[in-house]
Amino acid sequence: MPKHVVLVEPNYYTQFPPLGLLKLSSYHKLKGDTTELTRGVQVPEKKPDLIYVTSLFTWAWKSVWDAVAFCKRNYPGVEVWLGGLYASLLPDHAKLSGADHVYVGLFSEAEDLMPDYDLVPKWDGSLIFSSRGCIQDCRFCAVPILEGKMNSIRHSIRQLIYPKHSRVIFWDNNILASPGWKSIFAELKEMGLRIDFNQGLDARLITEEVAQEISQLKRVSLLRIAYDNQKNRQFVQKSIERLVASGVKGRDILVYTLFNYEDTPEDFYERTKDILEWGAVSYPMRFQPLDALEKNSYVGKYWNKKRLDMVQRARRVLGVRGAFPPYTGLVMKFRTAKGFDEAFVLRPPKKQIRTSDQHDLQSRNLISYSISF
């Protein structure tokens, strides 16, 4: 007998629709079921026969528990399944939410299905994984735990692009490490859609050939790479030089700059200065443990609250395209500073300068939040 399936996205902040839930909707519709997407503690239009609740970052667990409690209170005889990133990273904690079942990992039966974008008609962007996993094994990152090494390689993504969408958003954790990247880039050039490599590109894999291929794509403006430690300095510098040589504007290259991990404030200052000298833009990314239940509560071994707060305040200055203060002034400030404390002290502006491009980017090391549902 057909079921009515309610898909619940808790009331946490996200700029993207819940990919896992949209895939589950497609899966159930193929079985003849009906589906409905709700947000937070919203009453569905029709009584559910089955409920799925997704989750995002571990520190957003309270809204997940609220959603589960609401479902159990209003529909006590209906099974509630809890999945997603938080559920997969902290299943024991997730079980305390009151959900009947906690699902860990990917729901493989729905992986190859076109997400049910009819549930989010105002959204314009096909969310794509052309591969899973990563060749790197960064200890601060959730990907090795959740997805492992490179797997689920695709050589074509055409069948996963919704006809009504004008852009494609890649959530691959390392698309350039995939053997299928060339054929996928060829498809993208043929289709002429706007492209967003949302999880960033591995600077170590940006060769001159790759840079040329990227320059020929119809991109959403920003390209993202990462500068996590000094070991990667030469790779980051070379990747920026190659991208710029191929025609990408330096200030369209956003460099995620990890801090509060095993680095010192001075090391973070030097990497930030490097990025500015190379003509790109630094985006500070504060490390948080993979089991963090409270956002921004962790203080690294070489850091303290005062210095962490200095970086947080400076993010609006270092932000996308370094819009304020003027970029050349920012470069000079870091070039002439004697160290971290002098570089990250903000001076009162003489004149307010408006910026029309402020983005709050998702945390790179936990972005695969469509992990199951």
C-alpha cells in the first residue's frame, strides 16, 4: 500500500536544499509513495506514514532534536528515521534524540537518482557528486571517515542535471583526483551551464592543463582552493599563478586558510600574507573538532580566545574579494606588520565603503552533508 512520506529538514542555517532528502523523495516516488518536504517543526499537509529527519553539522544538533521530538509528539505511531552528517559522525549522541532509527552513512539505493527538485521549485542549481571520497587523509576533515578514498567515480553527470536549472554545483571533495574529471569538464563546456566547484579544488592537482580547462568553463565567479599548512606553500602559489595565467582574476580565487588547528597565530599570519602577496583572497576557516557539540568552543593548543576573536572580527575585512579596506591597503598592512597581533588589529575606517558581495561560506571540512538524508 502506498505511503505518505514526510521529509524533515531541521531549522538550522543552510543556503542549500537538503540533497539527501530530495533523493529519498525520488526513491519513494519510484515505489509509488507520495512525499512532502517540511522545515523545522512545521505541520505537514498530510499525516505521515513514515518520517525522515536529516541533520547537518554536529553543533546544530539541538534543532535536529527539536524536529525529532515534534514528530514523535505529534505522530507517536509513525517511525522516525534520523540520518545525515551529525547522525553519521555521532550516532550514539543522535540516538538520544528519540528517533526510532539512526542511519549511518549513505543510502546507496538513492545515490544514482535525480533529486526531486520539484519539492524546491524556487531553487536553481543541480547539486552533483561526480565522485565520493578523497585521495588525501587530512585528520581535521570528516571525509576520510564518511566517504573514504576515491570511489563512486562518474564519467558523465548529464543525467543528474535538472533541465530547468541554469547552474551546476559540485559537492565532490576532490573532483580533480577523479579519473572522470576530463570527460565531465568536456560535458560542462558543451552544455554551457554556470559551474560552481563549491567544495574547492585541490591546489596540488592544478596543473597548467587543469588551469586552462577551468578557464574555459562558464564559472560562477569564485574558485576555491585551500592553504592548510606551510607544506603546501609551493602548490598553492603555483596553482594561483597558473590560474591567473590562464585568465582567472586573482581576486576571484578564494583560499580557505585553516587556523586554530596545529598552527600558531604567526604561522597563520604568514600564510595569510602569502595569499595576499600572490594576489588572491584569504578566507579564514576556524578548525572545529569533528565531534563538536557547540560551535566555536574549541581553542587550539597555540591559540587563545583573544586571538581567535581577532581573526573572527577580521574576516569581514579579509572576506570575499577583500572588499574592505581597499585590497592594496590590506596587502600593505600585512606586508609591513611585525607579526600576527599587528596585522590583525582593525583600525577604525575613515570612510565606510559598501560591498555588494558578502557570502557566508559553508565549512569546507564538513560540507558533504547529503551523506544519507
